[in-house]
Amino acid sequence: MKFFNVKTVDETVNIIETHFAPIHEPVRVSIREAVGRVLAEDVYSREQVPPFARSTVDGYAVQAKTTYGASESMPAFLDITGKIQMGKRAEIPLLEGQAQYIPTGGMLPEGADSIVMIEHVEEVGDLLNVYRQVAPGENVIRAGDDVEIGEHVLHKGIRLRPQDLGLLAAIGITEVAVASIPVVGILSTGDEIVPPDKTELSPGEIRDINSVMIGSRLMQLGAEVIYGGIVQDEYEEFLARARALFGKVDFLLLSGGSSVGTRDFTVQVIEALGEPGVLVHGVATKPGKPTIIGKSQGKPVMGLPGHPVSALIMLDLLGVPILKQLQGESKDDFDKRFKARISRNVPSAVGRSDYIRVRLEEREDGLWAVPVFGKSGLVTTMVESDGIMEISANKEGILEGDHVKIKLFGKEI
Amino acid sequence: MKFFNVKTVDETVNIIETHFAPIHEPVRVSIREAVGRVLAEDVYSREQVPPFARSTVDGYAVQAKTTYGASESMPAFLDITGKIQMGKRAEIPLLEGQAQYIPTGGMLPEGADSIVMIEHVEEVGDLLNVYRQVAPGENVIRAGDDVEIGEHVLHKGIRLRPQDLGLLAAIGITEVAVASIPVVGILSTGDEIVPPDKTELSPGEIRDINSVMIGSRLMQLGAEVIYGGIVQDEYEEFLARARALFGKVDFLLLSGGSSVGTRDFTVQVIEALGEPGVLVHGVATKPGKPTIIGKSQGKPVMGLPGHPVSALIMLDLLGVPILKQLQGESKDDFDKRFKARISRNVPSAVGRSDYIRVRLEEREDGLWAVPVFGKSGLVTTMVESDGIMEISANKEGILEGDHVKIKLFGKEI
């Protein structure tokens, strides 16, 4: 088969970023349900956090200057004039020469500027012996130390983590706008493909590995999956089924069918679904070259290669950027790939990005990546692997002992 | 407050691994719903994958020996005697000197041992000119190359990934036994704590940051969360609410309340819930020392520190091993932490594990970890961070430029 519009990985990602954007309006969800969702608004605080000065230890609120010079042999002596209650206003102002008991998290009384830890004092009736001096602000979180009024606390486009939601709770925001969950349809194609629950295979038949694998990966990535079933290599039927599924989803995946016939149909179907049709017809990678990216009716369509190894690699490499675009997600701040050393020479061809399955091994001198070779039709090679290593298009290969970067298989997007 | 049974992190993890195991019987789920679940059985294949020899390319099935010596200038000539249909039995045996067209994934005819790619042949009527020789087995996946009958394909205790589920589909297993989802209860304590949706705070009050943050992290980790609300620092009420929630869950988290009173109550409540009660009372870490691990009625109870930074770090450090034990999950094969270089000296104390928040920066010479300092009561320090770096208990600190390992914030367990 000829590929008429082969692009590099970087070119393809650029095309994806140019063509795709959120299709739906954001939705509002409770912060208890928002983890892993993409924030669709900038968040500013209307409040200070904490709203009052708090103690970070159990101890005594004091004026720091009244403790200066205090030591084990020469304590400072202060008058105990009160006890702060958790969750209550500190009622009694603190004057010079005084101390008030304060629990961790308690509100500092007016006039106090620091806390002496309970370990460094001794109570003698109403008198407090202070054995260590403190500086102003010591053991105190001041009002607004965590968040100031008007502060831009969260940026549109982040994927919400537990601490981001904790911050929203802190400023009293319990509902937030997030990108709608992308709905992805998977249509499996190929005359040889039968459902996984078919117990007795006829000669020539193969169970549908890819749709389960791809669907599971999409679920990890936070997408909703609609399985469109299996369609034969017959153009009219293929188009009708693809069209019906396309109407229900935000993103359509056509999972080959690795035969030339299926691949041709995939191109024709994408063109028939609507303008502009095919954007990328072949990607300069190994494996994964027969990957197709299209756009119809404003929505992405992707034709995945038929070999399971290729399909999973290309979904992560190019399907993930599509999902990010559909949710308006920001780009990563840093390269999240994992570093290890490669256990042997691996040749490659310039002009093509190679993706090598690797198993990771802890050795005495660190972490090593051991290539798992095998045809890309063998799903067990992925089961034995911990991740995927890239040999970039400008390299002729890598040498044993080289430091390499690995995309770990995991739940992270 | 005195800690009567302070343990190191390693000792605590050992105690967790000794004391906790799955509470419930495994459940059976569809492979379409099993991603991220922990496999509760060993899986052996009853079949070969593929069940027949397949082509990995579009081309012609041949006997390799009939192509030996073939080249551009000196092609081999073979008789075309058929065309393999996708998904059908290869009906006509292949004899010496013959070739049959075969699509990618097609079934090899009897007598063929290799495939010549379509790019290396020319059809002239019923005659095939072969311009490149092939070796036996070339471009072929043989029956059983991926999986053999009786092969131990998946091990009990793995967390199922997309490719593992693809493999199950390949061998016709569409339902699998997995550990039941752990149900975790969160009870927030502290007189100062109010629900996040309280709009007007009274002096001394703080919204409940931790339960939202911890609950969200538990959801990422695949747990089901029951929010038990907020209880005041009053022992009888605290015990009654803890007991009621404990009955509904597999794992109870008591989220401080960082005051000494709350911490004391947590110990008493764990003891009152049942034998053996408190196992670990204080962990040799900074932050996170006031962490309590207990066991009652065979189930884990954990008292988390009150500061949000400490709570999230200790949940990942010790709550995750508890969740793994409850699901019978195997230990990691390799250290999954991320490597970077530290941007400045960080002192530490021997005998204590320090956990430092870091932001990651891509610089010209690689990835650097920049410590994010700040009191552990400040949730924004976690929002600004990309992960947590450990300084292990046997180190006095680390020096600028040292290679360090970082637990990235993410979805992975």
C-alpha cells in the first residue's frame, strides 16, 4: 500500500494541535468528583487562606521579643493569661510579658507574633518558664500565607490532582467547570476478526484483541468508550456502521484489520464522513506506519494499525494528544518519560522514529532497559514489557549503556 | 505529644505487609471493565495464539527454498495458484514452485513456510517474478508464537493493564477474577474543621481540605470512598461515628485534627474499635511523624496527620501499601520513581526519612528538581510541586547536583 501523506511524529502532533479543540461546553462538577478532569476555567481566590494567623505547633503564643536570650540555664518568665480553644476566636489580646496556651491550628491572639513549642517551656502555676527564644513569625502561618485574596490559584487546562481539589476546598469553591468527558467510539474491522467470547474459532479467524486493549487504555485516560462491534471488509456496510457510530461520539477510532483492503476502506470511510477528511496518511514510525488521522464534521477520526503492539503505541503517541486537545488540556511542563540505560545496541533508521518495547531491571548499578523484541503482532511482547522507548528520527540507533527515556505503561495520561 | 511506638518507614511497611491481606472474596468482572483491577487468579491459556500460522505482511505465500538466490537481476519464477481470503481457511495446499496471494493476517496454506512481500514481486499473468529471497519463517507468525497451550500468561497479583486484557481477549477469556474494590471511609476530626461549602467562616474556623484531597487520591488509586463527615474533638461522639463508619468500610482513615487532643482521641478510638489496636504510633519521617497505623476486627485503621502536605505524603507512603495488601497486589518489580538532579543543597537528619516537595524543570543539561519549601500546613506548596523527593534515613542531606528519585504526582498507584 502506498502512503500519500506520510508525516513525522512531530508534524502529526502539530497537525493535531492545529485542527482539534474542545467540541462541547464545559460542565460543572463537584470537587469530590473532579479528580483527573481537565479544568476549564481560571480560578481566582475570593478569600485568604488561612483566614487568620494560626499556630503550626502545640505551645504558647507570645511576643517574640519577650523570649530573646532565653535558654535552658536562663529561662524567660511569662504570665499565662489564657488558653485558645480550637475553632474559636482568640478572645483575649496578648500583652507584653504574657503567654497563652495554643493548640496546633489554633488562632493567634491579637498582640502575639510567635509560638514557643510545648517542648521548650515549663508551666509553674500561672507562670511559664521559656527555655528557648523564638523569632517573630516562628511556628505561625499568617493570614494569607497559603492563598491571598485575588490570587490566581489554578490555571485553565490543568488536569486536576488531589491537592488542586484540596486547594479549591480551602477557598470554599465546591463546584468547578471542567471539560466534558470525551466519548470515543471504537469500530473494529477485518474479515478475520471475531468477538472475544467466540469459544470455537474457525480456521483463519482471530479474536478481537485490539478493541478490548484500546478501550481499556481509553478508560485509563478518562474517556468514555462506546464499542461499535466488528464490521466486515465491505465498504458500504463499513461506512454505514462508521457513520452511525460517529454521530454518537466525539472521536472515532477505526481499529484495523491489517489487510490492505481494510486500510484502503479506512481512508475512503474517513473521506466519506465529511470534510476535510484525511489529514495524515502514514506516520514515519516503526511500528505504526499505517496510521491515519482525519477530521470530519469538526471531529477527529483515527485509523489505527492492525497489529496490537502498533495500535497501543500509536494510541498513546497520537491518540493521547487528540484527547488532550478535545479537553483543552495544557501541554506537559516537562518530559515525563522515565530514564534508564539500554542493555544492548539497537539499530534504527534515520528519518523514522522507532518504538522499542522494554522490560526494566534493577541492577546494582541502577535501572536498565532490556529490549523485548518480537513481531508487532505478538501481544505477549507488550505483556512482558514495562514501557516503550523511543529512538528519535535523527538517530541511527543507540549503543549499549546509553541513557534512554521510556514511556512507562501506567494509568497516567 | 509522646509517640510510644515510633517506627521507620521500612519497619512500618513490613508491619503492614504482615498484618493485612484481602478481606473479601474475589469478584468476577468482564475484561472490558477490568482495567486497573488486581488479578486474583493465575491465568493459563487453553489455546494457541495465533491458532494458525499467519502472514504479517501483504504478499505471496511460498516455500522459502524456491526463492533462494532470487534478486532484481535474477528473479525466481513461481506459479500463482490461489488467493487466501481473510478469515477463511487456506483451502489449497501449496506445492513446490507455487505461490498464493496472502493478505496481512491471512492463514498460511499447507506447504508454505514464508511470505514474499508484495513490494518484492511482480505479477505477470499467472506467473510471479520474485526479486528477493526469503528464509523459512520470514514474515510469518507461527501457530503458538504468541501463546502456547498451557502457558502461564498472567500472574495473580498484577494490576491489569490494557495489554493484559488484550491477551485475555486473544485466548477467549472474557471474564476474570479480580480483587474486590476496597471501600475506604474518611472521618475528619477537629473542632476547627468546617465543611468546604460553608461560605462565611467564623474566626478560628478552617475548611476541611484534607478529606477532599485524600478522597480524590483514593479515587485515583481505584478505591471507593465513603465520606463520613466531620466530628468534633469529643471522645464519645468521635468513637460512635468512627464505629458506625468502620462497619461499612474495609479501611478507615481518621483525618486529623492536628491538635494534641485529636491525636490522643485517634489512638483511643483505634484501641476501642477492637484488637490488636494500634500497631504503629508515630513514623520516623518529616513531615508525617504523627501518623498512626492500627488494626481492629482484621481491618486497617490509619490516623493521618492534620497538615495537608503531611496527610497526602503519608497516604501515598503508607496508605498505598495498605490498599495493595487489601487487594493482594504484588510488589513492584522496579523502583518507579523518577530521576532528576537537585538544584540546591538540602540538609536532613540521620534516622529520619525526609520528604521534600519538588518542582521539575527541563534545563539544557537535563531535568532538575527544585525544592518547594514551606510549612506543611500550606496546600499551595503541593499545588506548585510535581512530586515528592525522599532523603532516606541514612543520609545527612543531599548536595546540589546530586541525582535524586522523585515520586511524581499522578494517577498511578
